[in-house]
Amino acid sequence: MFLVGYVVGPIAWGPMSESYGRRPIMLSAFLLFTLSMLASALSPNFAALVVFRLLTGIAAACPIAVVGGTCADLFAQPEPRGRAMAFFMAATTWGPCGGPVISGFISVIDWRWSLWVGLIFAGVTWVPLLFVPETYGPMVLKRRAQRLRKQGRGDVVAPIELEKADLAHIVSVVLTRPIRMMCFEPLVLFTCLYLSYAYAIFYLFLVAYTFIYVDIYGFSTGEEGLTFLAIGVGAMFACFVYFGWDAVLRRAYEKDTWWSRREEFRRLPLACLAGPFFVISCFWVGWTSRKDVHWIVPALSGIPFGIGYLLLFMALLNYLVDAVRTFLHNLCDLYILTS
């Protein structure tokens, strides 16, 4: 149910952040996440736990949907923007890898402690989150226009203020925008299908590792959780590959090659490189998971999987972020011309 919420959440959080700004949406989602985590830890029965975990998944999907746009707001050049996204994706990979380790060792005390630990992390995260400013350009322009109007410039209007803000517009236009893009934009559709395939394999590993290391090798749940760290190690290797590609892209910029000026070609080679790593890792773990093979052999298959998983997400998400950045830049230019 958490993953069901994780799938549904971005449909709302992404477009709403473009209508109300990044900061209010992030704070609202994180408040819902904190409260639903607390409710999950205190749930009196299984039915309540299922409902609250669904709400937790919906709220937890907000960063994935909003942070790409935030990086597009903050970084004008592709190189620093790509590195920021690389660090973000590497950090998010360590979450699902570290979760089984923590829950595997602490759930033997009480299953609720797995949720209490997540709630502790949420409480600590509130401190820096409260100091994060608004980064969305149109919302910054809106606040600037409001200040100018208070100073007597009644003719100043921000572009986002010209959009409708009633409930019917939000439901029929804003919230349906991702669905319309998936239905009518083949690039968005097939990118999402490929990313969902990668996500499916990742979370299938969460289930398959239990059968491999608990049933075949006799690991405890905590020891089984440690095997996920190999995926995190692979994600770190992927960061170095990404930084190496940045050097290639920088040289291409200096030579003014045609492909370095096109968003769709800047990161595409990384996605092409990621595909074989998926195939290698799946074949590796499936072929070697048996009692006559040492457990370290299938465990090491997580390294190529982590490399392929992170390279794929960094490549495709950075392409989408570049596209968002171009759109926002054109929107800000329009505001300057109309002012």
C-alpha cells in the first residue's frame, strides 16, 4: 500500500508545485508524511495500518516529484544541475537500502520500532526543511509583483497571477496535466514506462532477497538486510561514472558539438549504458542463488544493479529537468517583456 501511494502521489504533488510553489507543497507533504508515520506507529489494527501506510506513500512521493523542478530552479547550467540531481538520487537510493538493515535488526524487538525510527528521521529533517526558501521562479515573481503593488505599482502583474485558481481549474487542468502528458506525449509515456520497469525490479529485489538469503542461505532478517548495501555501493560507483560523463560533456561544449546543445542527447548515453547493467545483475543473481554457491556471489550482483539503476534515473530525470528549466526560462523572459 505504501508503493500504491508512492505511485499516486506524484500526479498531485508535481503539478501543484507549479501552481502554488515548491515550498508550500513540500511542507504540506512532509507534514502529512510525519502525521501518517505517527499514525502508522500507533495504529491499533491491521486495517488502520494499511490506510495510514497508503497516506505515508502518497506524502513520501512529493520529493521525487518536486526536487527535479527545484534543481531546475536553482541551477542554470546543465553540469551543476546534473551533479545536484546525482547527489539527490544517490541519497534516495540509500533509503531503501538502509531500511531493510534497520528494520531487520530492530523489528525483532517490536515491529512498531521500524516506524518509530522513520519518524525520528522525519523529526530531524524538519529542522533544515523549515529554512528552505521558495525557488520556483513564477512564485518568486508573484511575490515580487505583490510587493511592487503595495509600493504603488498597481500595473505590475506576474504571469502566474493570470492563471485561473478556482477549484474547477485545479481539478480539470492542473491535476490532469500529468495524465494528459502521458497519454499524448510519447516521450513522457515511454520514459515513465522504462522508469517504472526499473522501479519494479528494484522493489522485486526487496522481496526476492528474502527468499534467497533467508530461505536458501539461512540468514536472519537483519543479515539479509545487509545484502542491500551492495546496491548502495553500486549507486556510489554510478556517481563517479556520472561525473566522468560530465567531463566528456564539458569538452563537447568547448568544441561546440551539435549534440551537446540538445537536451535529449546530453544524458542519453548514460541511459544506454544503464540497460546492460540491469540485464547482467538480474542474470547474475538468478544464476548464482543456490546453496552450492557462496552467498557473497549473488550479493555482489547488487553492485551492477545499483550502477544501472542510478545511471538510468540520473539520465532520464536530468533530461526532464533540463526541459523544465528551458520552460521556466522562457516564462521568465515573457514576464520581463510584458513588464
